[in-house]
Amino acid sequence: MPGLITHFEIYGDAPDTLAEFYREVLGWTLNRAEGVDYWRIQLEAGAAGNTSGGVTYRPALPIKGWLQYVQVGSVDDVLATAERLGGRVVRERTAVPRTAWYAVIADPEDNVFAIWQPDAKAMPLPEPD
């Protein structure tokens, strides 16, 4: 199948700290692979279209990357947890009208990802006068 995404990697100078960040913020299961500096990310087992990944040391290559969206139960709760653990909000919670709420977060190593909360009633907040 051409174009099928097989996995993703998250890079940093302290991958053990990043593994704990993603465990707490997104509820992922991360386990260090035996004999290497690589933490395997296990998402929901057996889910259709499930993509898995890993956390490891930042490579010497100047990687820019794609923005990954992760579905969450509550954008607000995830933003609060991420900030408590050293992440920062890059884009505040924003509505995709009648579709979802999303926000963009930078982890403690400045890797950026988006969170996505489906909501058919999502609408932009009124602009202040």
C-alpha cells in the first residue's frame, strides 16, 4: 500500500524525560527497548490504522518534520497537564467549526504536536468588542 504511514519518532536530548512526558500527557505506553536508547511507544493495541512510534536522542540531521495530531478526550485537560510537565502551548484551543477543538503543544524539548478533540458543536468563541 503506497503512502501508508508506518510509525513516527520524537527526538530530544533527554528521551527518558520525554517518555515520561508523553506517558502523562497522552496516556501512551512507553517501554525502553532492550540494549538501545529507544523508548517504544505502544498506542491502542489492535486498533485499525494504529500507528506506533518511538522516543530517542535527537539525530545530527536538521529535521523539521510534520505536525502530528493526537485525539484526546479534553483539550483543556491535556493543555493543563502539558504545561505542568514543562510543555508550552503554541496555539491555544481553537474551534474547527462543527468538527473539533484543537491546540498545538511543544514538549519540553520543543517538539511540536497538535491535540484534537472531536466535537460536532464546536464553534469559535465570539470576538470581544
